[in-house]
Amino acid sequence: MTNKSNDADVAFIQALAELLRENDLTELQVKRAYAEDDSINVRVSRTSQQMIAAPAPVAAAPAAVAAAPVAAAPAPASDDPSSHPGAVTSPMVGTVYMQAEPGSPAFVSVGAQVSEGDTLLIVEAMKTMNHIPAPRAGKVTRIMVEDGSTVEFGAPLVIIE
């Protein structure tokens, strides 16, 4: 790549870091294609202050540290909504909107029957409204996000069974 491309890549990465900071996100991953066999894959992440503060009390009790990871590791995997077979995850980082415009009815609610392709919600990313379709027909059993909340790539949005 030329220096001009490197400057553009640096500006792109700085813009992603700024987006990460402004939206209080912990991670952002983007693949930018320039040509068929020329692309850049960028992952920008940071740790939250809550994560930094958590290890301090654990370090005070070494015996608890050894036991906690073994006991805690299986529980999140089974309770992880994104691993549910009916989970619909966010294809991008953005802001969730449950209805087409303020004051109108929500696209879906818990217990609603949806058909494949029905709009479940909207994720706004970079001033673009992206309708998130139902990947299959079924019943909405759980809505994992709130209207106006920020979501990250891969975050579970709804569960359809």
C-alpha cells in the first residue's frame, strides 16, 4: 500500500475509536474492502472501568480466585442469550428503535407471531435506518433490547422460537 492509503487507514481507525468512545462501546469491528483482494479488518476495543475495578476485591482472596472461574465458566455459556438457537443478533453497531417513528406501535412484542422477513426492529448506524428482518417464522419469546439503546455487533436483539 502507498503512504496515502496508510493515512486514510489511520484516519479511518481514528474515526472508529471516536465512535467507540462517543457511544460508550467496548468493542467495534469493521472490515473495509478496497478491491477484490485488498481490504483491511479493524477491531477497536477497550475495557470499561467496571471491569478494571472488579479484579481488586478478587485479588484479596486468592482461594476464591481459584474456585470462581471453574464454577462461573459453565453458567454464562448456558445463560448466554446469543447462544440460543432462536436468537436474532445485531449485524452492526448502532441504536435500536422498536417502532418506525415515535408514537407509532412497536414492530413486535413478546408473544407476537412473526413471518420470515418481517421487520423486528431498526438499528440506526451512521444515520442509516437498517430494518432487521426475522430470519424465520415463529413466536417472539424474548426482547433483549430497549428502544433507544445502543447495541454492539453480535448482541442478541430478540429470541424467536
